[in-house]
Amino acid sequence: MDNIRESLLKQSAATRKDRFGRYISLAALLLIVVVVLSIFWFVASKGLATFFANKVNLWDFLTGTKWAPGQKDANGHPFVGATPMIVGSFLVTLISALIATPFAIGTAVFMTEISPKRGAKILGPVTELLVGIPSVVYGFIGLSVIVPVMRHLFGGSGFGILAGAMVLFVMILPTVTSMTVDTLKSVPRHYRESSLALGATRWQMIYKVILRAATPGILTAVVFGMARAFGEALAVQMVVGNAALMPQNLTSPAATLTSVLTQGIGNTVMGSLENNALWSLALILLLMSLVFNSVIRAIAKKGAM
């Protein structure tokens, strides 16, 4: 009798494996949380040193228009105005998203609603190929093709925000397209059948039913593409001009947060004002990534409701 009770109370091999798997999953989760918090702490401690250790005014940093950390004005304040880079990053991101969104939606509609078989057979591999191309290749293409075209059409050097936006447009197009395709495929089939049964044409069904039902998912795809564009460094650096000046127009040389970071972080001494100011730009990038993620989650939550 005792042997039977002992065998019933003894944990089976499957139970031990299940518990071991849960411990491994919990450990991996805790490790990810620790790594993320460590990254935030490291970037924040470096970025905030500009304001606490070097006594730079936060408002002057965010609104100043001159970037020259090694120089000081008559009052002894360094020129660490981040406005040109912030404006440049947002302009490049917004313009690339505005250009990419119609192309992505049109491609997704063709692949899901107009010609699903042929579209998936032809455009699917093309989209996947664009995703796999390294960013430096996009940068070289932009430097060899887009910049001369901009120079021919608008004059000047050809470097500028518009050239950077055109490069980013091609880079984020496959991301927005693939997410839009998944969103359109997730629209229930009876939406299509019901609208056609009521007498709607195919275009009316696509425009008034499918796209409206998929709007939250499409917006999520666009914001995700913007987050990808906002953090791109190498390709933009090669075509934007890398001039830390307020953009006069879309074809004048400018700079973004990422281009200034990649260009200057290796040429500064750790702990100096120049280095801390660059870490402050990195902190802005990190905070913007949080904003983009929050917007994506809010859109997804609204779409689910």
C-alpha cells in the first residue's frame, strides 16, 4: 500500500521536464529584462551627464540650432544645439513614410485582392529580396544614383533630406508591404462576400470595406516602418550631407541624429563634453523608439477593441 502511495505522489519524468522548461523560460525572461534595463541605464547615465556633469541647459540643448560641442559662446556655454539633427531625423522619416505608404498599400492590395497567385509568386520574392539587402548597399546606390539625380533636377550638391528620404523609402517599403499584406489577409472573408452580395464592385469592396477594416493594422505597419527609418544610420549618412545645420530646404545638406552619432562617436574622448553630448543624442533616439513602440501598441489595442 505504501509503495502504491509513494508511486502516486512521486513526480513523473514529464512533470520534471515541464518544471525544468518553465524555469528555463523564466530565466530567459529575467535575462532579457536585465539586459534591456541595463541598456536603458547605461545610455541614460551617459546621456544625462551632459546636463548634470557638464551643466548644459536642457532647453538650450533641445532648441539650440548650432552644433559645435568643442566651441563656446561669449558666456562660456558650449554650442550643443540638437534641433538641426532632430528636425532632420523627423523630416527624413516622415517623407519616406509618406512616399512608401501608397506604394506599400497598392502592392499589398494587388497581392491579396487583385492577383493573389501571381502577386504572391512575383512580388513576394521581390519583397523578401529587398529585406535582405544590406543597408550599405542602399547607401552606395543612393550615392551613385539618387544623389546625381537630385543634383541634376534641383541643383546644388544633391545631398540632402530628400535624397535620404528616397533611400529610406526603398528600405522601409518591404517592411510596410509585408505587414500590410498580413493585415489584409486577416480581414474575415465574409466581409468581402457580404459587400459583393450587396452589389458593391470589387474596387468599392476594397476601398470601403477591406481597407477600412484593416486601417489599424496598416497604421501599425506605417509606424513600424517609421521606427525603422528613424533609427537607420549608415545609408542615410552616405546621402544626407552630414551638415549639422538647420535644413533650409529638402535638397540642402543636413544631418540626422544617427548620422552625427556614427560620424562623431569614434572621434571623442569618453567622459568629455563632446562624448556626453553624443550620448544625449543616443538617449533621444532611445526615447523615440519607446514612443514608436507605444504608438504601435496603442494602435493595435484600439484595433483589437
